[in-house]
Amino acid sequence: MPNSAPAPDVIVLAGGRASRMGGIDKPGLVVGGRSMLETALAAVATLGRTVVVGPARPELDAAIVQTREPEPGSGPVAAVAAGLAALGDDISPHLVILAADLPFLTAPVIGELLRHSADFDAVFAADTDGRPQYLIGVWRSDALSARLGELGSVVNQPMKALVPRNTKIVPLAGVDDCDTPGEIDAARAALAEDPVRDSGHHGPLAAESPRNVSTPIPGATGISISGTEAPPPAAARTPSAGASIPLDRAREILCESLSRLPEQHCELSTARGAALAAPITALGALPRFDVSAMDGYAVRGDGPWELRADIGFAGGQRPNGLLPGEAVRIATGAQIPESTTRVLRDEFARYDGRLHRLPQTPERSDIRRRGEDREPGDVIAPAGSTVTIALISAAAAVEVTTAAVRGPVRARIVMTGDEIRSTGPLQAGQTRDSIGPVLPGLLEPHGVRAIDQVHLRDTAHGFDQVLATATDCDLLVVVGATGGGAADQLRGALDRAGSRILIPRLSLRPGGSTVVAEMDSTTTVLGLPGNPFAAVATLLALTPALVAGRTGAPPPPSSIGPLHNAAEIAGPVARIIPARHAGPPAGGWIGDTSIRTAHLGGLIDRDGLVVVPADARDGVAAEFIPMPH
């Protein structure tokens, strides 16, 4: 390009699902002493405006424009479209587009692509195997806009769908990307042996001033992806790996043994589901002053009364004090005038030029006195109370809007299995993810907020990275990979990470393969069976105790009642099955005699779940778990 041509603008894609690596923040991974996002930004530091598309990163230089796709995780083409929109109308004739997963990328690579860009709509790099890398390229801006317009929808489109006809592929070194944990480890090993990279000099980049790079990306990690460290001694992990824990005992373990979340002081309105770390005491009186409890008349003396023309409204100016024999119209919640004897409610009053109390009506005060509900210093809610709508409202009424809390519990949901697909058409051997979309709604009523959801394929060490990077959440909910099959990798990863196993297995059918552990970071790992009904049933059975253990809230009381057909459905091990209310006059529950566990169809017209004790007889007292709707 001529020297007089404006410097190309830049779009860096730094989001995406990283599904082959458990949904981690791949651009934030440290390779060769800096994050891969920093590497990408350094390679384009001398070019025009830069847009980073992905989650907000406050640490980036203010000169960098940050944006996000309207639907995060909707694919690279949607991210490119979002980046282009963020640049506005005044766009350079050429654009550099690259992904932030290129640990070897340097400025000379970008320069070489620019050198070839004059006669083509787009120029892309090819790696050492000859594969085109469509996320390392230089585009003519008008060609890119045209191709985006021709696509129609940009959601979940592959980059290959965007490639124009007039294209050149340039083989270059240093353009290998990292899509798997093994590739990350290999890149780290290669760069660790490179003294130029280790010293902080990067060939032609050594003299550059990387204006696009600020402080390192928070959460960037230099840990080994493959997780080859030896596990800690078996004695450090209790109970024994083969033990099956009854449901009641499992709940006790969770309440007693999980590490408490740290306290945080926050607005109560943002903390629903959390638990108070300290009691809430009233800052003001309730009511704050003497107020009318009813619509009617504030009166002085026994009557009849002369009615004044003014009116007392709630929130309005307080009426002047009453003289003997006077009355004033007043609304519920209005501050009563000085010297008021009582409030005469409307239905007890008659007016004929003077105000009278109707005969045979009771004499009532109908005044709420200052502080009769709460005085300053009164305890509104003790430590451990769950932050509910009622608590938020009661606290606000006495001028308390913030408090020290633990929680709410932040969860990452990890769906596992090569056969699972959440969106798009199913291919041979695939099945639809039918529970991942509903898990956040099942967790929220128990005080757990799902912060994100990822899909992990069946790889030997995929869980190692998922566990190692789970420091930004309080709970990992893993669906599948908890059994003993060839693709069930969670237990091995927990061992390699030195996790403290709290519930190795559950004495419950279905749900026996459930595992609960705590990481060194105190993140709780809840491993659920991959079977949809078993996963949901076990989740509902354990989550209240898990939240109690993390937040310090008392576990909610169980709903107990007679199970009328227990003998018909009981077995040698406790069972959890769909159930419905028996209705009056008997009350209690009736459990389903058969269930299909591969889907949730059996719960559609059921009230919830019932826990059937082993070898139970009809009428046994059984626990009922309501199904959130």
C-alpha cells in the first residue's frame, strides 16, 4: 500500500465459547509471558483504530473501542459485524481482522498480509500445514460490508461463509492458532525455549510502543492445561471413593463441610438469594411518626366536631394542630395533627354540618404510633437469613438498603459429551441438549445465579482446564462424565486437582453417580449424572443444602407427608420419582410407578418429586420436593 494511505483499522475477536477448552477465557491465557490478547494487540499496535469484540475488559487502554455481539457466543461472523458497527462510518479502506488465539503472531506477519492486499478483496494467512486462517486477514472494508449484507443473518455463521471470491492466501510462519489444551501446552513449551520471546523482545516489535496494551489481563493464567501433576495422597480426600452416602447424610455434609463464601457489603436489592452475614438492625423508627391507620377524620375530644376545610394526605404537609372539638379529613398513612385524640374511620362517621360518630360503633384509636412496629436498633433479620423480597422491603422500611451478605452463589454450568448439541441441526449420533437451557431457572429459586454455560467435549484432560480456571465462580455444575465409562473424566480430573471429595457417590436411584467436591480455591464442584431426569432430580435434592453450606443460611425445612403407594414403588435403595398431591381428605403424595429418565416429560403434569425411603410401606412419611415452574 502507498505510504500515504491511511493505516488500516483493526477488529480483534476476543470472545467466543472456546467449547473445546471448557468455555474458558482463551484470549486471557498466558502463553510466552503474556496473554494471547496482548500478543494480538501488540501485533497491530502501530495501525489505526482498534476494536476488541468480547467481554468487557476494563484494563485495556482507553483508546481501544470495546464492544460485544448482540448475542454473545453467536459466532465469529456476528463478532466481525459487531466490530464493524463499532468503527462507525469513518472506516479506513482496509481492515485487519484477527482472533486473539495466536500466540506466535507478530507485526511482520500483519505487514506481509498488508503488502499483498492492494489487488484483492481479502488476503488471509495460511499456516505451516497450508490451512487458510480466515481469522488472520486483511479486508477491503467495502467488500466486507457487502459480504455481510449478502449473508442476511450473521448469527452462528462460520467465517468461511464470509470469504469473498477475489481472495489471496499467503503461507506464513507464526500463524498457528490454539484450539485445544494440548496446543496451548505445546505453544508454551515452544515459547519457553525462545530466548528472544522470553526476554520481552519480539524481533521487529522490539522498538514499537504498544499503545494498545495496558496491564495484563486479569484472570490470565499460566497453569498447565494438560494437568499432569501427581494427585495428593489419598488420605487427603475423604470419604473413600467407593462410599455411597444417603441423601440426608449428604445434605448434612454439605451444610457442615463446605467453605463459607466471603462477606461482601452490597445493595440488598442486588443480593436476592444471598444470606445475611450479620444481623440487620433498624436505623429508623417504623412508623417514623404518628400516622393514620385508616381513611377518615382526625378528631380531638369526644364530638361532635367542627370539620375544617384542610385535608391531611400521606406524604403531604402535616395539618395544623387541632383545637378542642375540631376534626380534619385525613388519609391512610398521613401524619396526624398535633393533639389528635383518635382517627374516626369513614364507615363510623356521619356528617350533617357537624361530624358525628355513628351509634353502636366501636371507639378505636386507628392511629399507628411512632415506633410501634420498629424502634431504632431493633433486629429486623438475624444473621443467616436469606435475602428475599420480604426482607429487602422490611429493611428499606427502616432505612436499611445495604448489608453484609454471603452470596448469592455464582454458578458455571458445564454440559459434557460429544453427542450433545444445543443449537443448529443435529448430525448423525447427536442429541439435543434438553436440560442445559432449563438449569438456570431451576437454580435461581434456591439462590444460585448462573453466570455462564459451556459445553465440554469428551477429551482426556478437558476437565483439568475447566477446574483450574473455575476461580471466578463459586459453583461448577457439571452434567455428565460422573460415571465410570470411557468418556467419564470428571473424577480423574478432581483427583489430579487434589480436590476434597465430600460426596463420592449418592445412595439414591437415580442419581447414584453424583459427586460433590471442593477445590483448593473453595469452588464447589457438583457433578450430576448425564441422564436428564437424574440430573434435575439430584440437583433439586442437593442444591438447598449446598447453598446453606456456602452462605451460612439455615437449610429450608422439608415438606413431609404420607406417601400412599410407597410399597408399590419402593426398592432396596432410596428412590426419587415424580409425584403429585393426593388431595383432600387424605393429603400427602402419590408417586409415579414408572419413569422415563431420558427426558423430563414425566414432570410436565406433576407437582414435584418425592423421596421414597428404601423398602418403604404405604403411608410412610416421605419428603416432597416441589418442582419450580
